[in-house]
Amino acid sequence: MIEEVAEAKQQAVKEFASASCAEELERFRIKYLGKRGLLAMFLKSIGKLSTEERPGAGKVINDAKVSVQQAFDEAKERIAVANQGEVAASSFDWTLPSYSFARGHLHPCTQVMDDVIDIFVEMGFKVETGPEVELDYYNFGALNTPKEHPARDLHDTFYISDDVLLRTHTSPVQIRVMESVKPPVQVISPGVAYRRDAADPTHLPMFTQVEGLMVDEGVTFSNLKAVLGEFARQMFGEERKTRFRPHYFPFTEPSAEMDISCGICSGKGCRSCKGTGWLEILGCGMVHPNVFDNVGYNREKYTGFAFGMGIERIAMLKYGIDDIRLFVENDLRFLKQF
Ligand code: DAH
């Protein structure tokens, strides 16, 4: 039997070395190393040997098994390497047309925000940002809105403690900027703001604003109209008209809201503009002298204007979107249109 095993081992090593493909190798593996293969048979037949012969035969068979296994492993590796080369050589067809990758793009609000920033930066405004978790003082107090001021009711504030809140607008950045630099000041502040509003077609509890501020000697309401008029022209096009309506904000005096003529009915009046022909796009006004007092600017020497707009609202007006919630639902059928 010992010779038979030696012969089988030699035969196996030869056959593994000659195997030219994975299928052939597998056939040889089953033949020698399989559950019912030759080596398994030898092991089984040990039972028929005499007790003295058994240990010697067992060792010979196991040694043979190790050698055969090694020959198999080598053959397997050799065939795998050969296949790789073949696959690499055969599967790369240089004449195939390339295929394109699915590309993402910026969110419509990000695009509109970028456009707004570009327009103001071109007019000389610098970009400044401030914290979203803000002190009551910056969000309200310094903006001429003390604790019992009725305008606070409109803001539905998320309070974190008595003095700390989620900013309800980007206007507190005005105060931070004026506290840190002397006039002339010409900044815009893009960022997120929060209000305790339930989401509906025109409200989200978290939304985006851009604040603007220009302060120097001799800044007038005419400058405000020129800057915001130019902004509206660039954002919405030459054909749209603008108008200013008196309004109230605690931190500006006089205060106004700017409207643009409705793009759907060209100002004749339709459902979109509730029959008025106009759509409100932002709040603005001349910085209140009390605000200058709060930041240590000389109210006799300096004047300035400020404005604030909602980016989602601008995007809705620009693209004719009638529900602000679409911006945060992440429905690709909506987002892919921009
Ligand atoms: N902060 C105001 C708001 O969120 C918008 C605003 C109005 C900002 C007038 C201003 C301004 O700077 O002058 O409704």
C-alpha cells in the first residue's frame, strides 16, 4: 500500500501541475483530495491493515496529503494569475463609448443664495457670519427690541435659557459687526434662522436669510433704493418693477418692505399675488439711532440702511414654487428640476 500511495502522490502532483484551467483543476482536486477521493480511500483502508502496520501507513498517507494539497494550492494560484492577465487583456475594449456618471448639483436654495451673495459682493459688500445660537441681547435687545416689546410676539422664539436662544433672524450679525469695526461698514450676512412655526406652504421652523447693512456718513434712503433696486433687477430681470411700502421694524426708522411686480400676471393681478400685482420680497429701512447708541456709533455723524430677506422666499418667487416645504422634503423629482 505504501507504494500505491507514493505512486498516487506523484500522479497527483503531475496532474495538478498540468492543469490548464480552473475546471480541470477542480476535477483533479475531487479525484485526489475530495471526500471520496483517492487519499480518503487510502485512509479508510487503513482499517484493513494489521495493528503494527497502521501507524506507519497513516503517516505516509498524511504526508502525501500535505504534498498533494500544496501542489493543488500552487496550481490554483498559477491559474488565477494567468486568468487575471487574460481578463485584463481581453475585457478592455478601447473602442467602447464612455458612459457618464450620474451627477448631483447644488440645492436650489444654495444656488439662489450664491446668486444673492454674488450680486451684493459685486456692489462692494463683504460677507460676515454670526452664531445661530445667539444671546437674547443680540437677537432683540441691541436691535431696539427690549423684553416687553410687542414685536417679540411675532418671532415665536426657540429659547434655550432666559438669555440664550436660536436666532429668529440674521439681524443680530449687524450688531456683532458694528461692535467690532468702525464705519464705513458694508456687509451681508447669509445664514439660517429659526422660529417656532409649524411647517406650512409659507413657513418652516428653520429657514435661510440674508441680512445687509451699510453705514457711513451721509448714507440715505436713496442709496438703499439704488442698491436694492439693482439687486432686484439682477435677480429677477429688467422687466420686473419694484416698489417700497411703509412698514414697521423696531431696528429701522423709517422702515419699508420692498415688492416686485408679479411675474405671473405682469402686475395685472392674479391668484399668486392675491390680486395686487405685487409680491413682497424683503424688509428694509434706515438703521434706528437707538441701534447706533447700542453699538457705540455716533448717531449724529453716521446713518445707514439695513435689509433682510428670506432665501426660500426669493427662490419660490424666482422659480414659481408655491410650497416652501418642497425645499426640505428631498424629493429628487423636485430637486432635479434646478
Ligand atoms: N429681520 C427681519 C425679519 O426677519 C428682516 C429685516 C427687516 C432685516 C428690516 C433688516 C431690516 O435688516 O432693516 O423679518
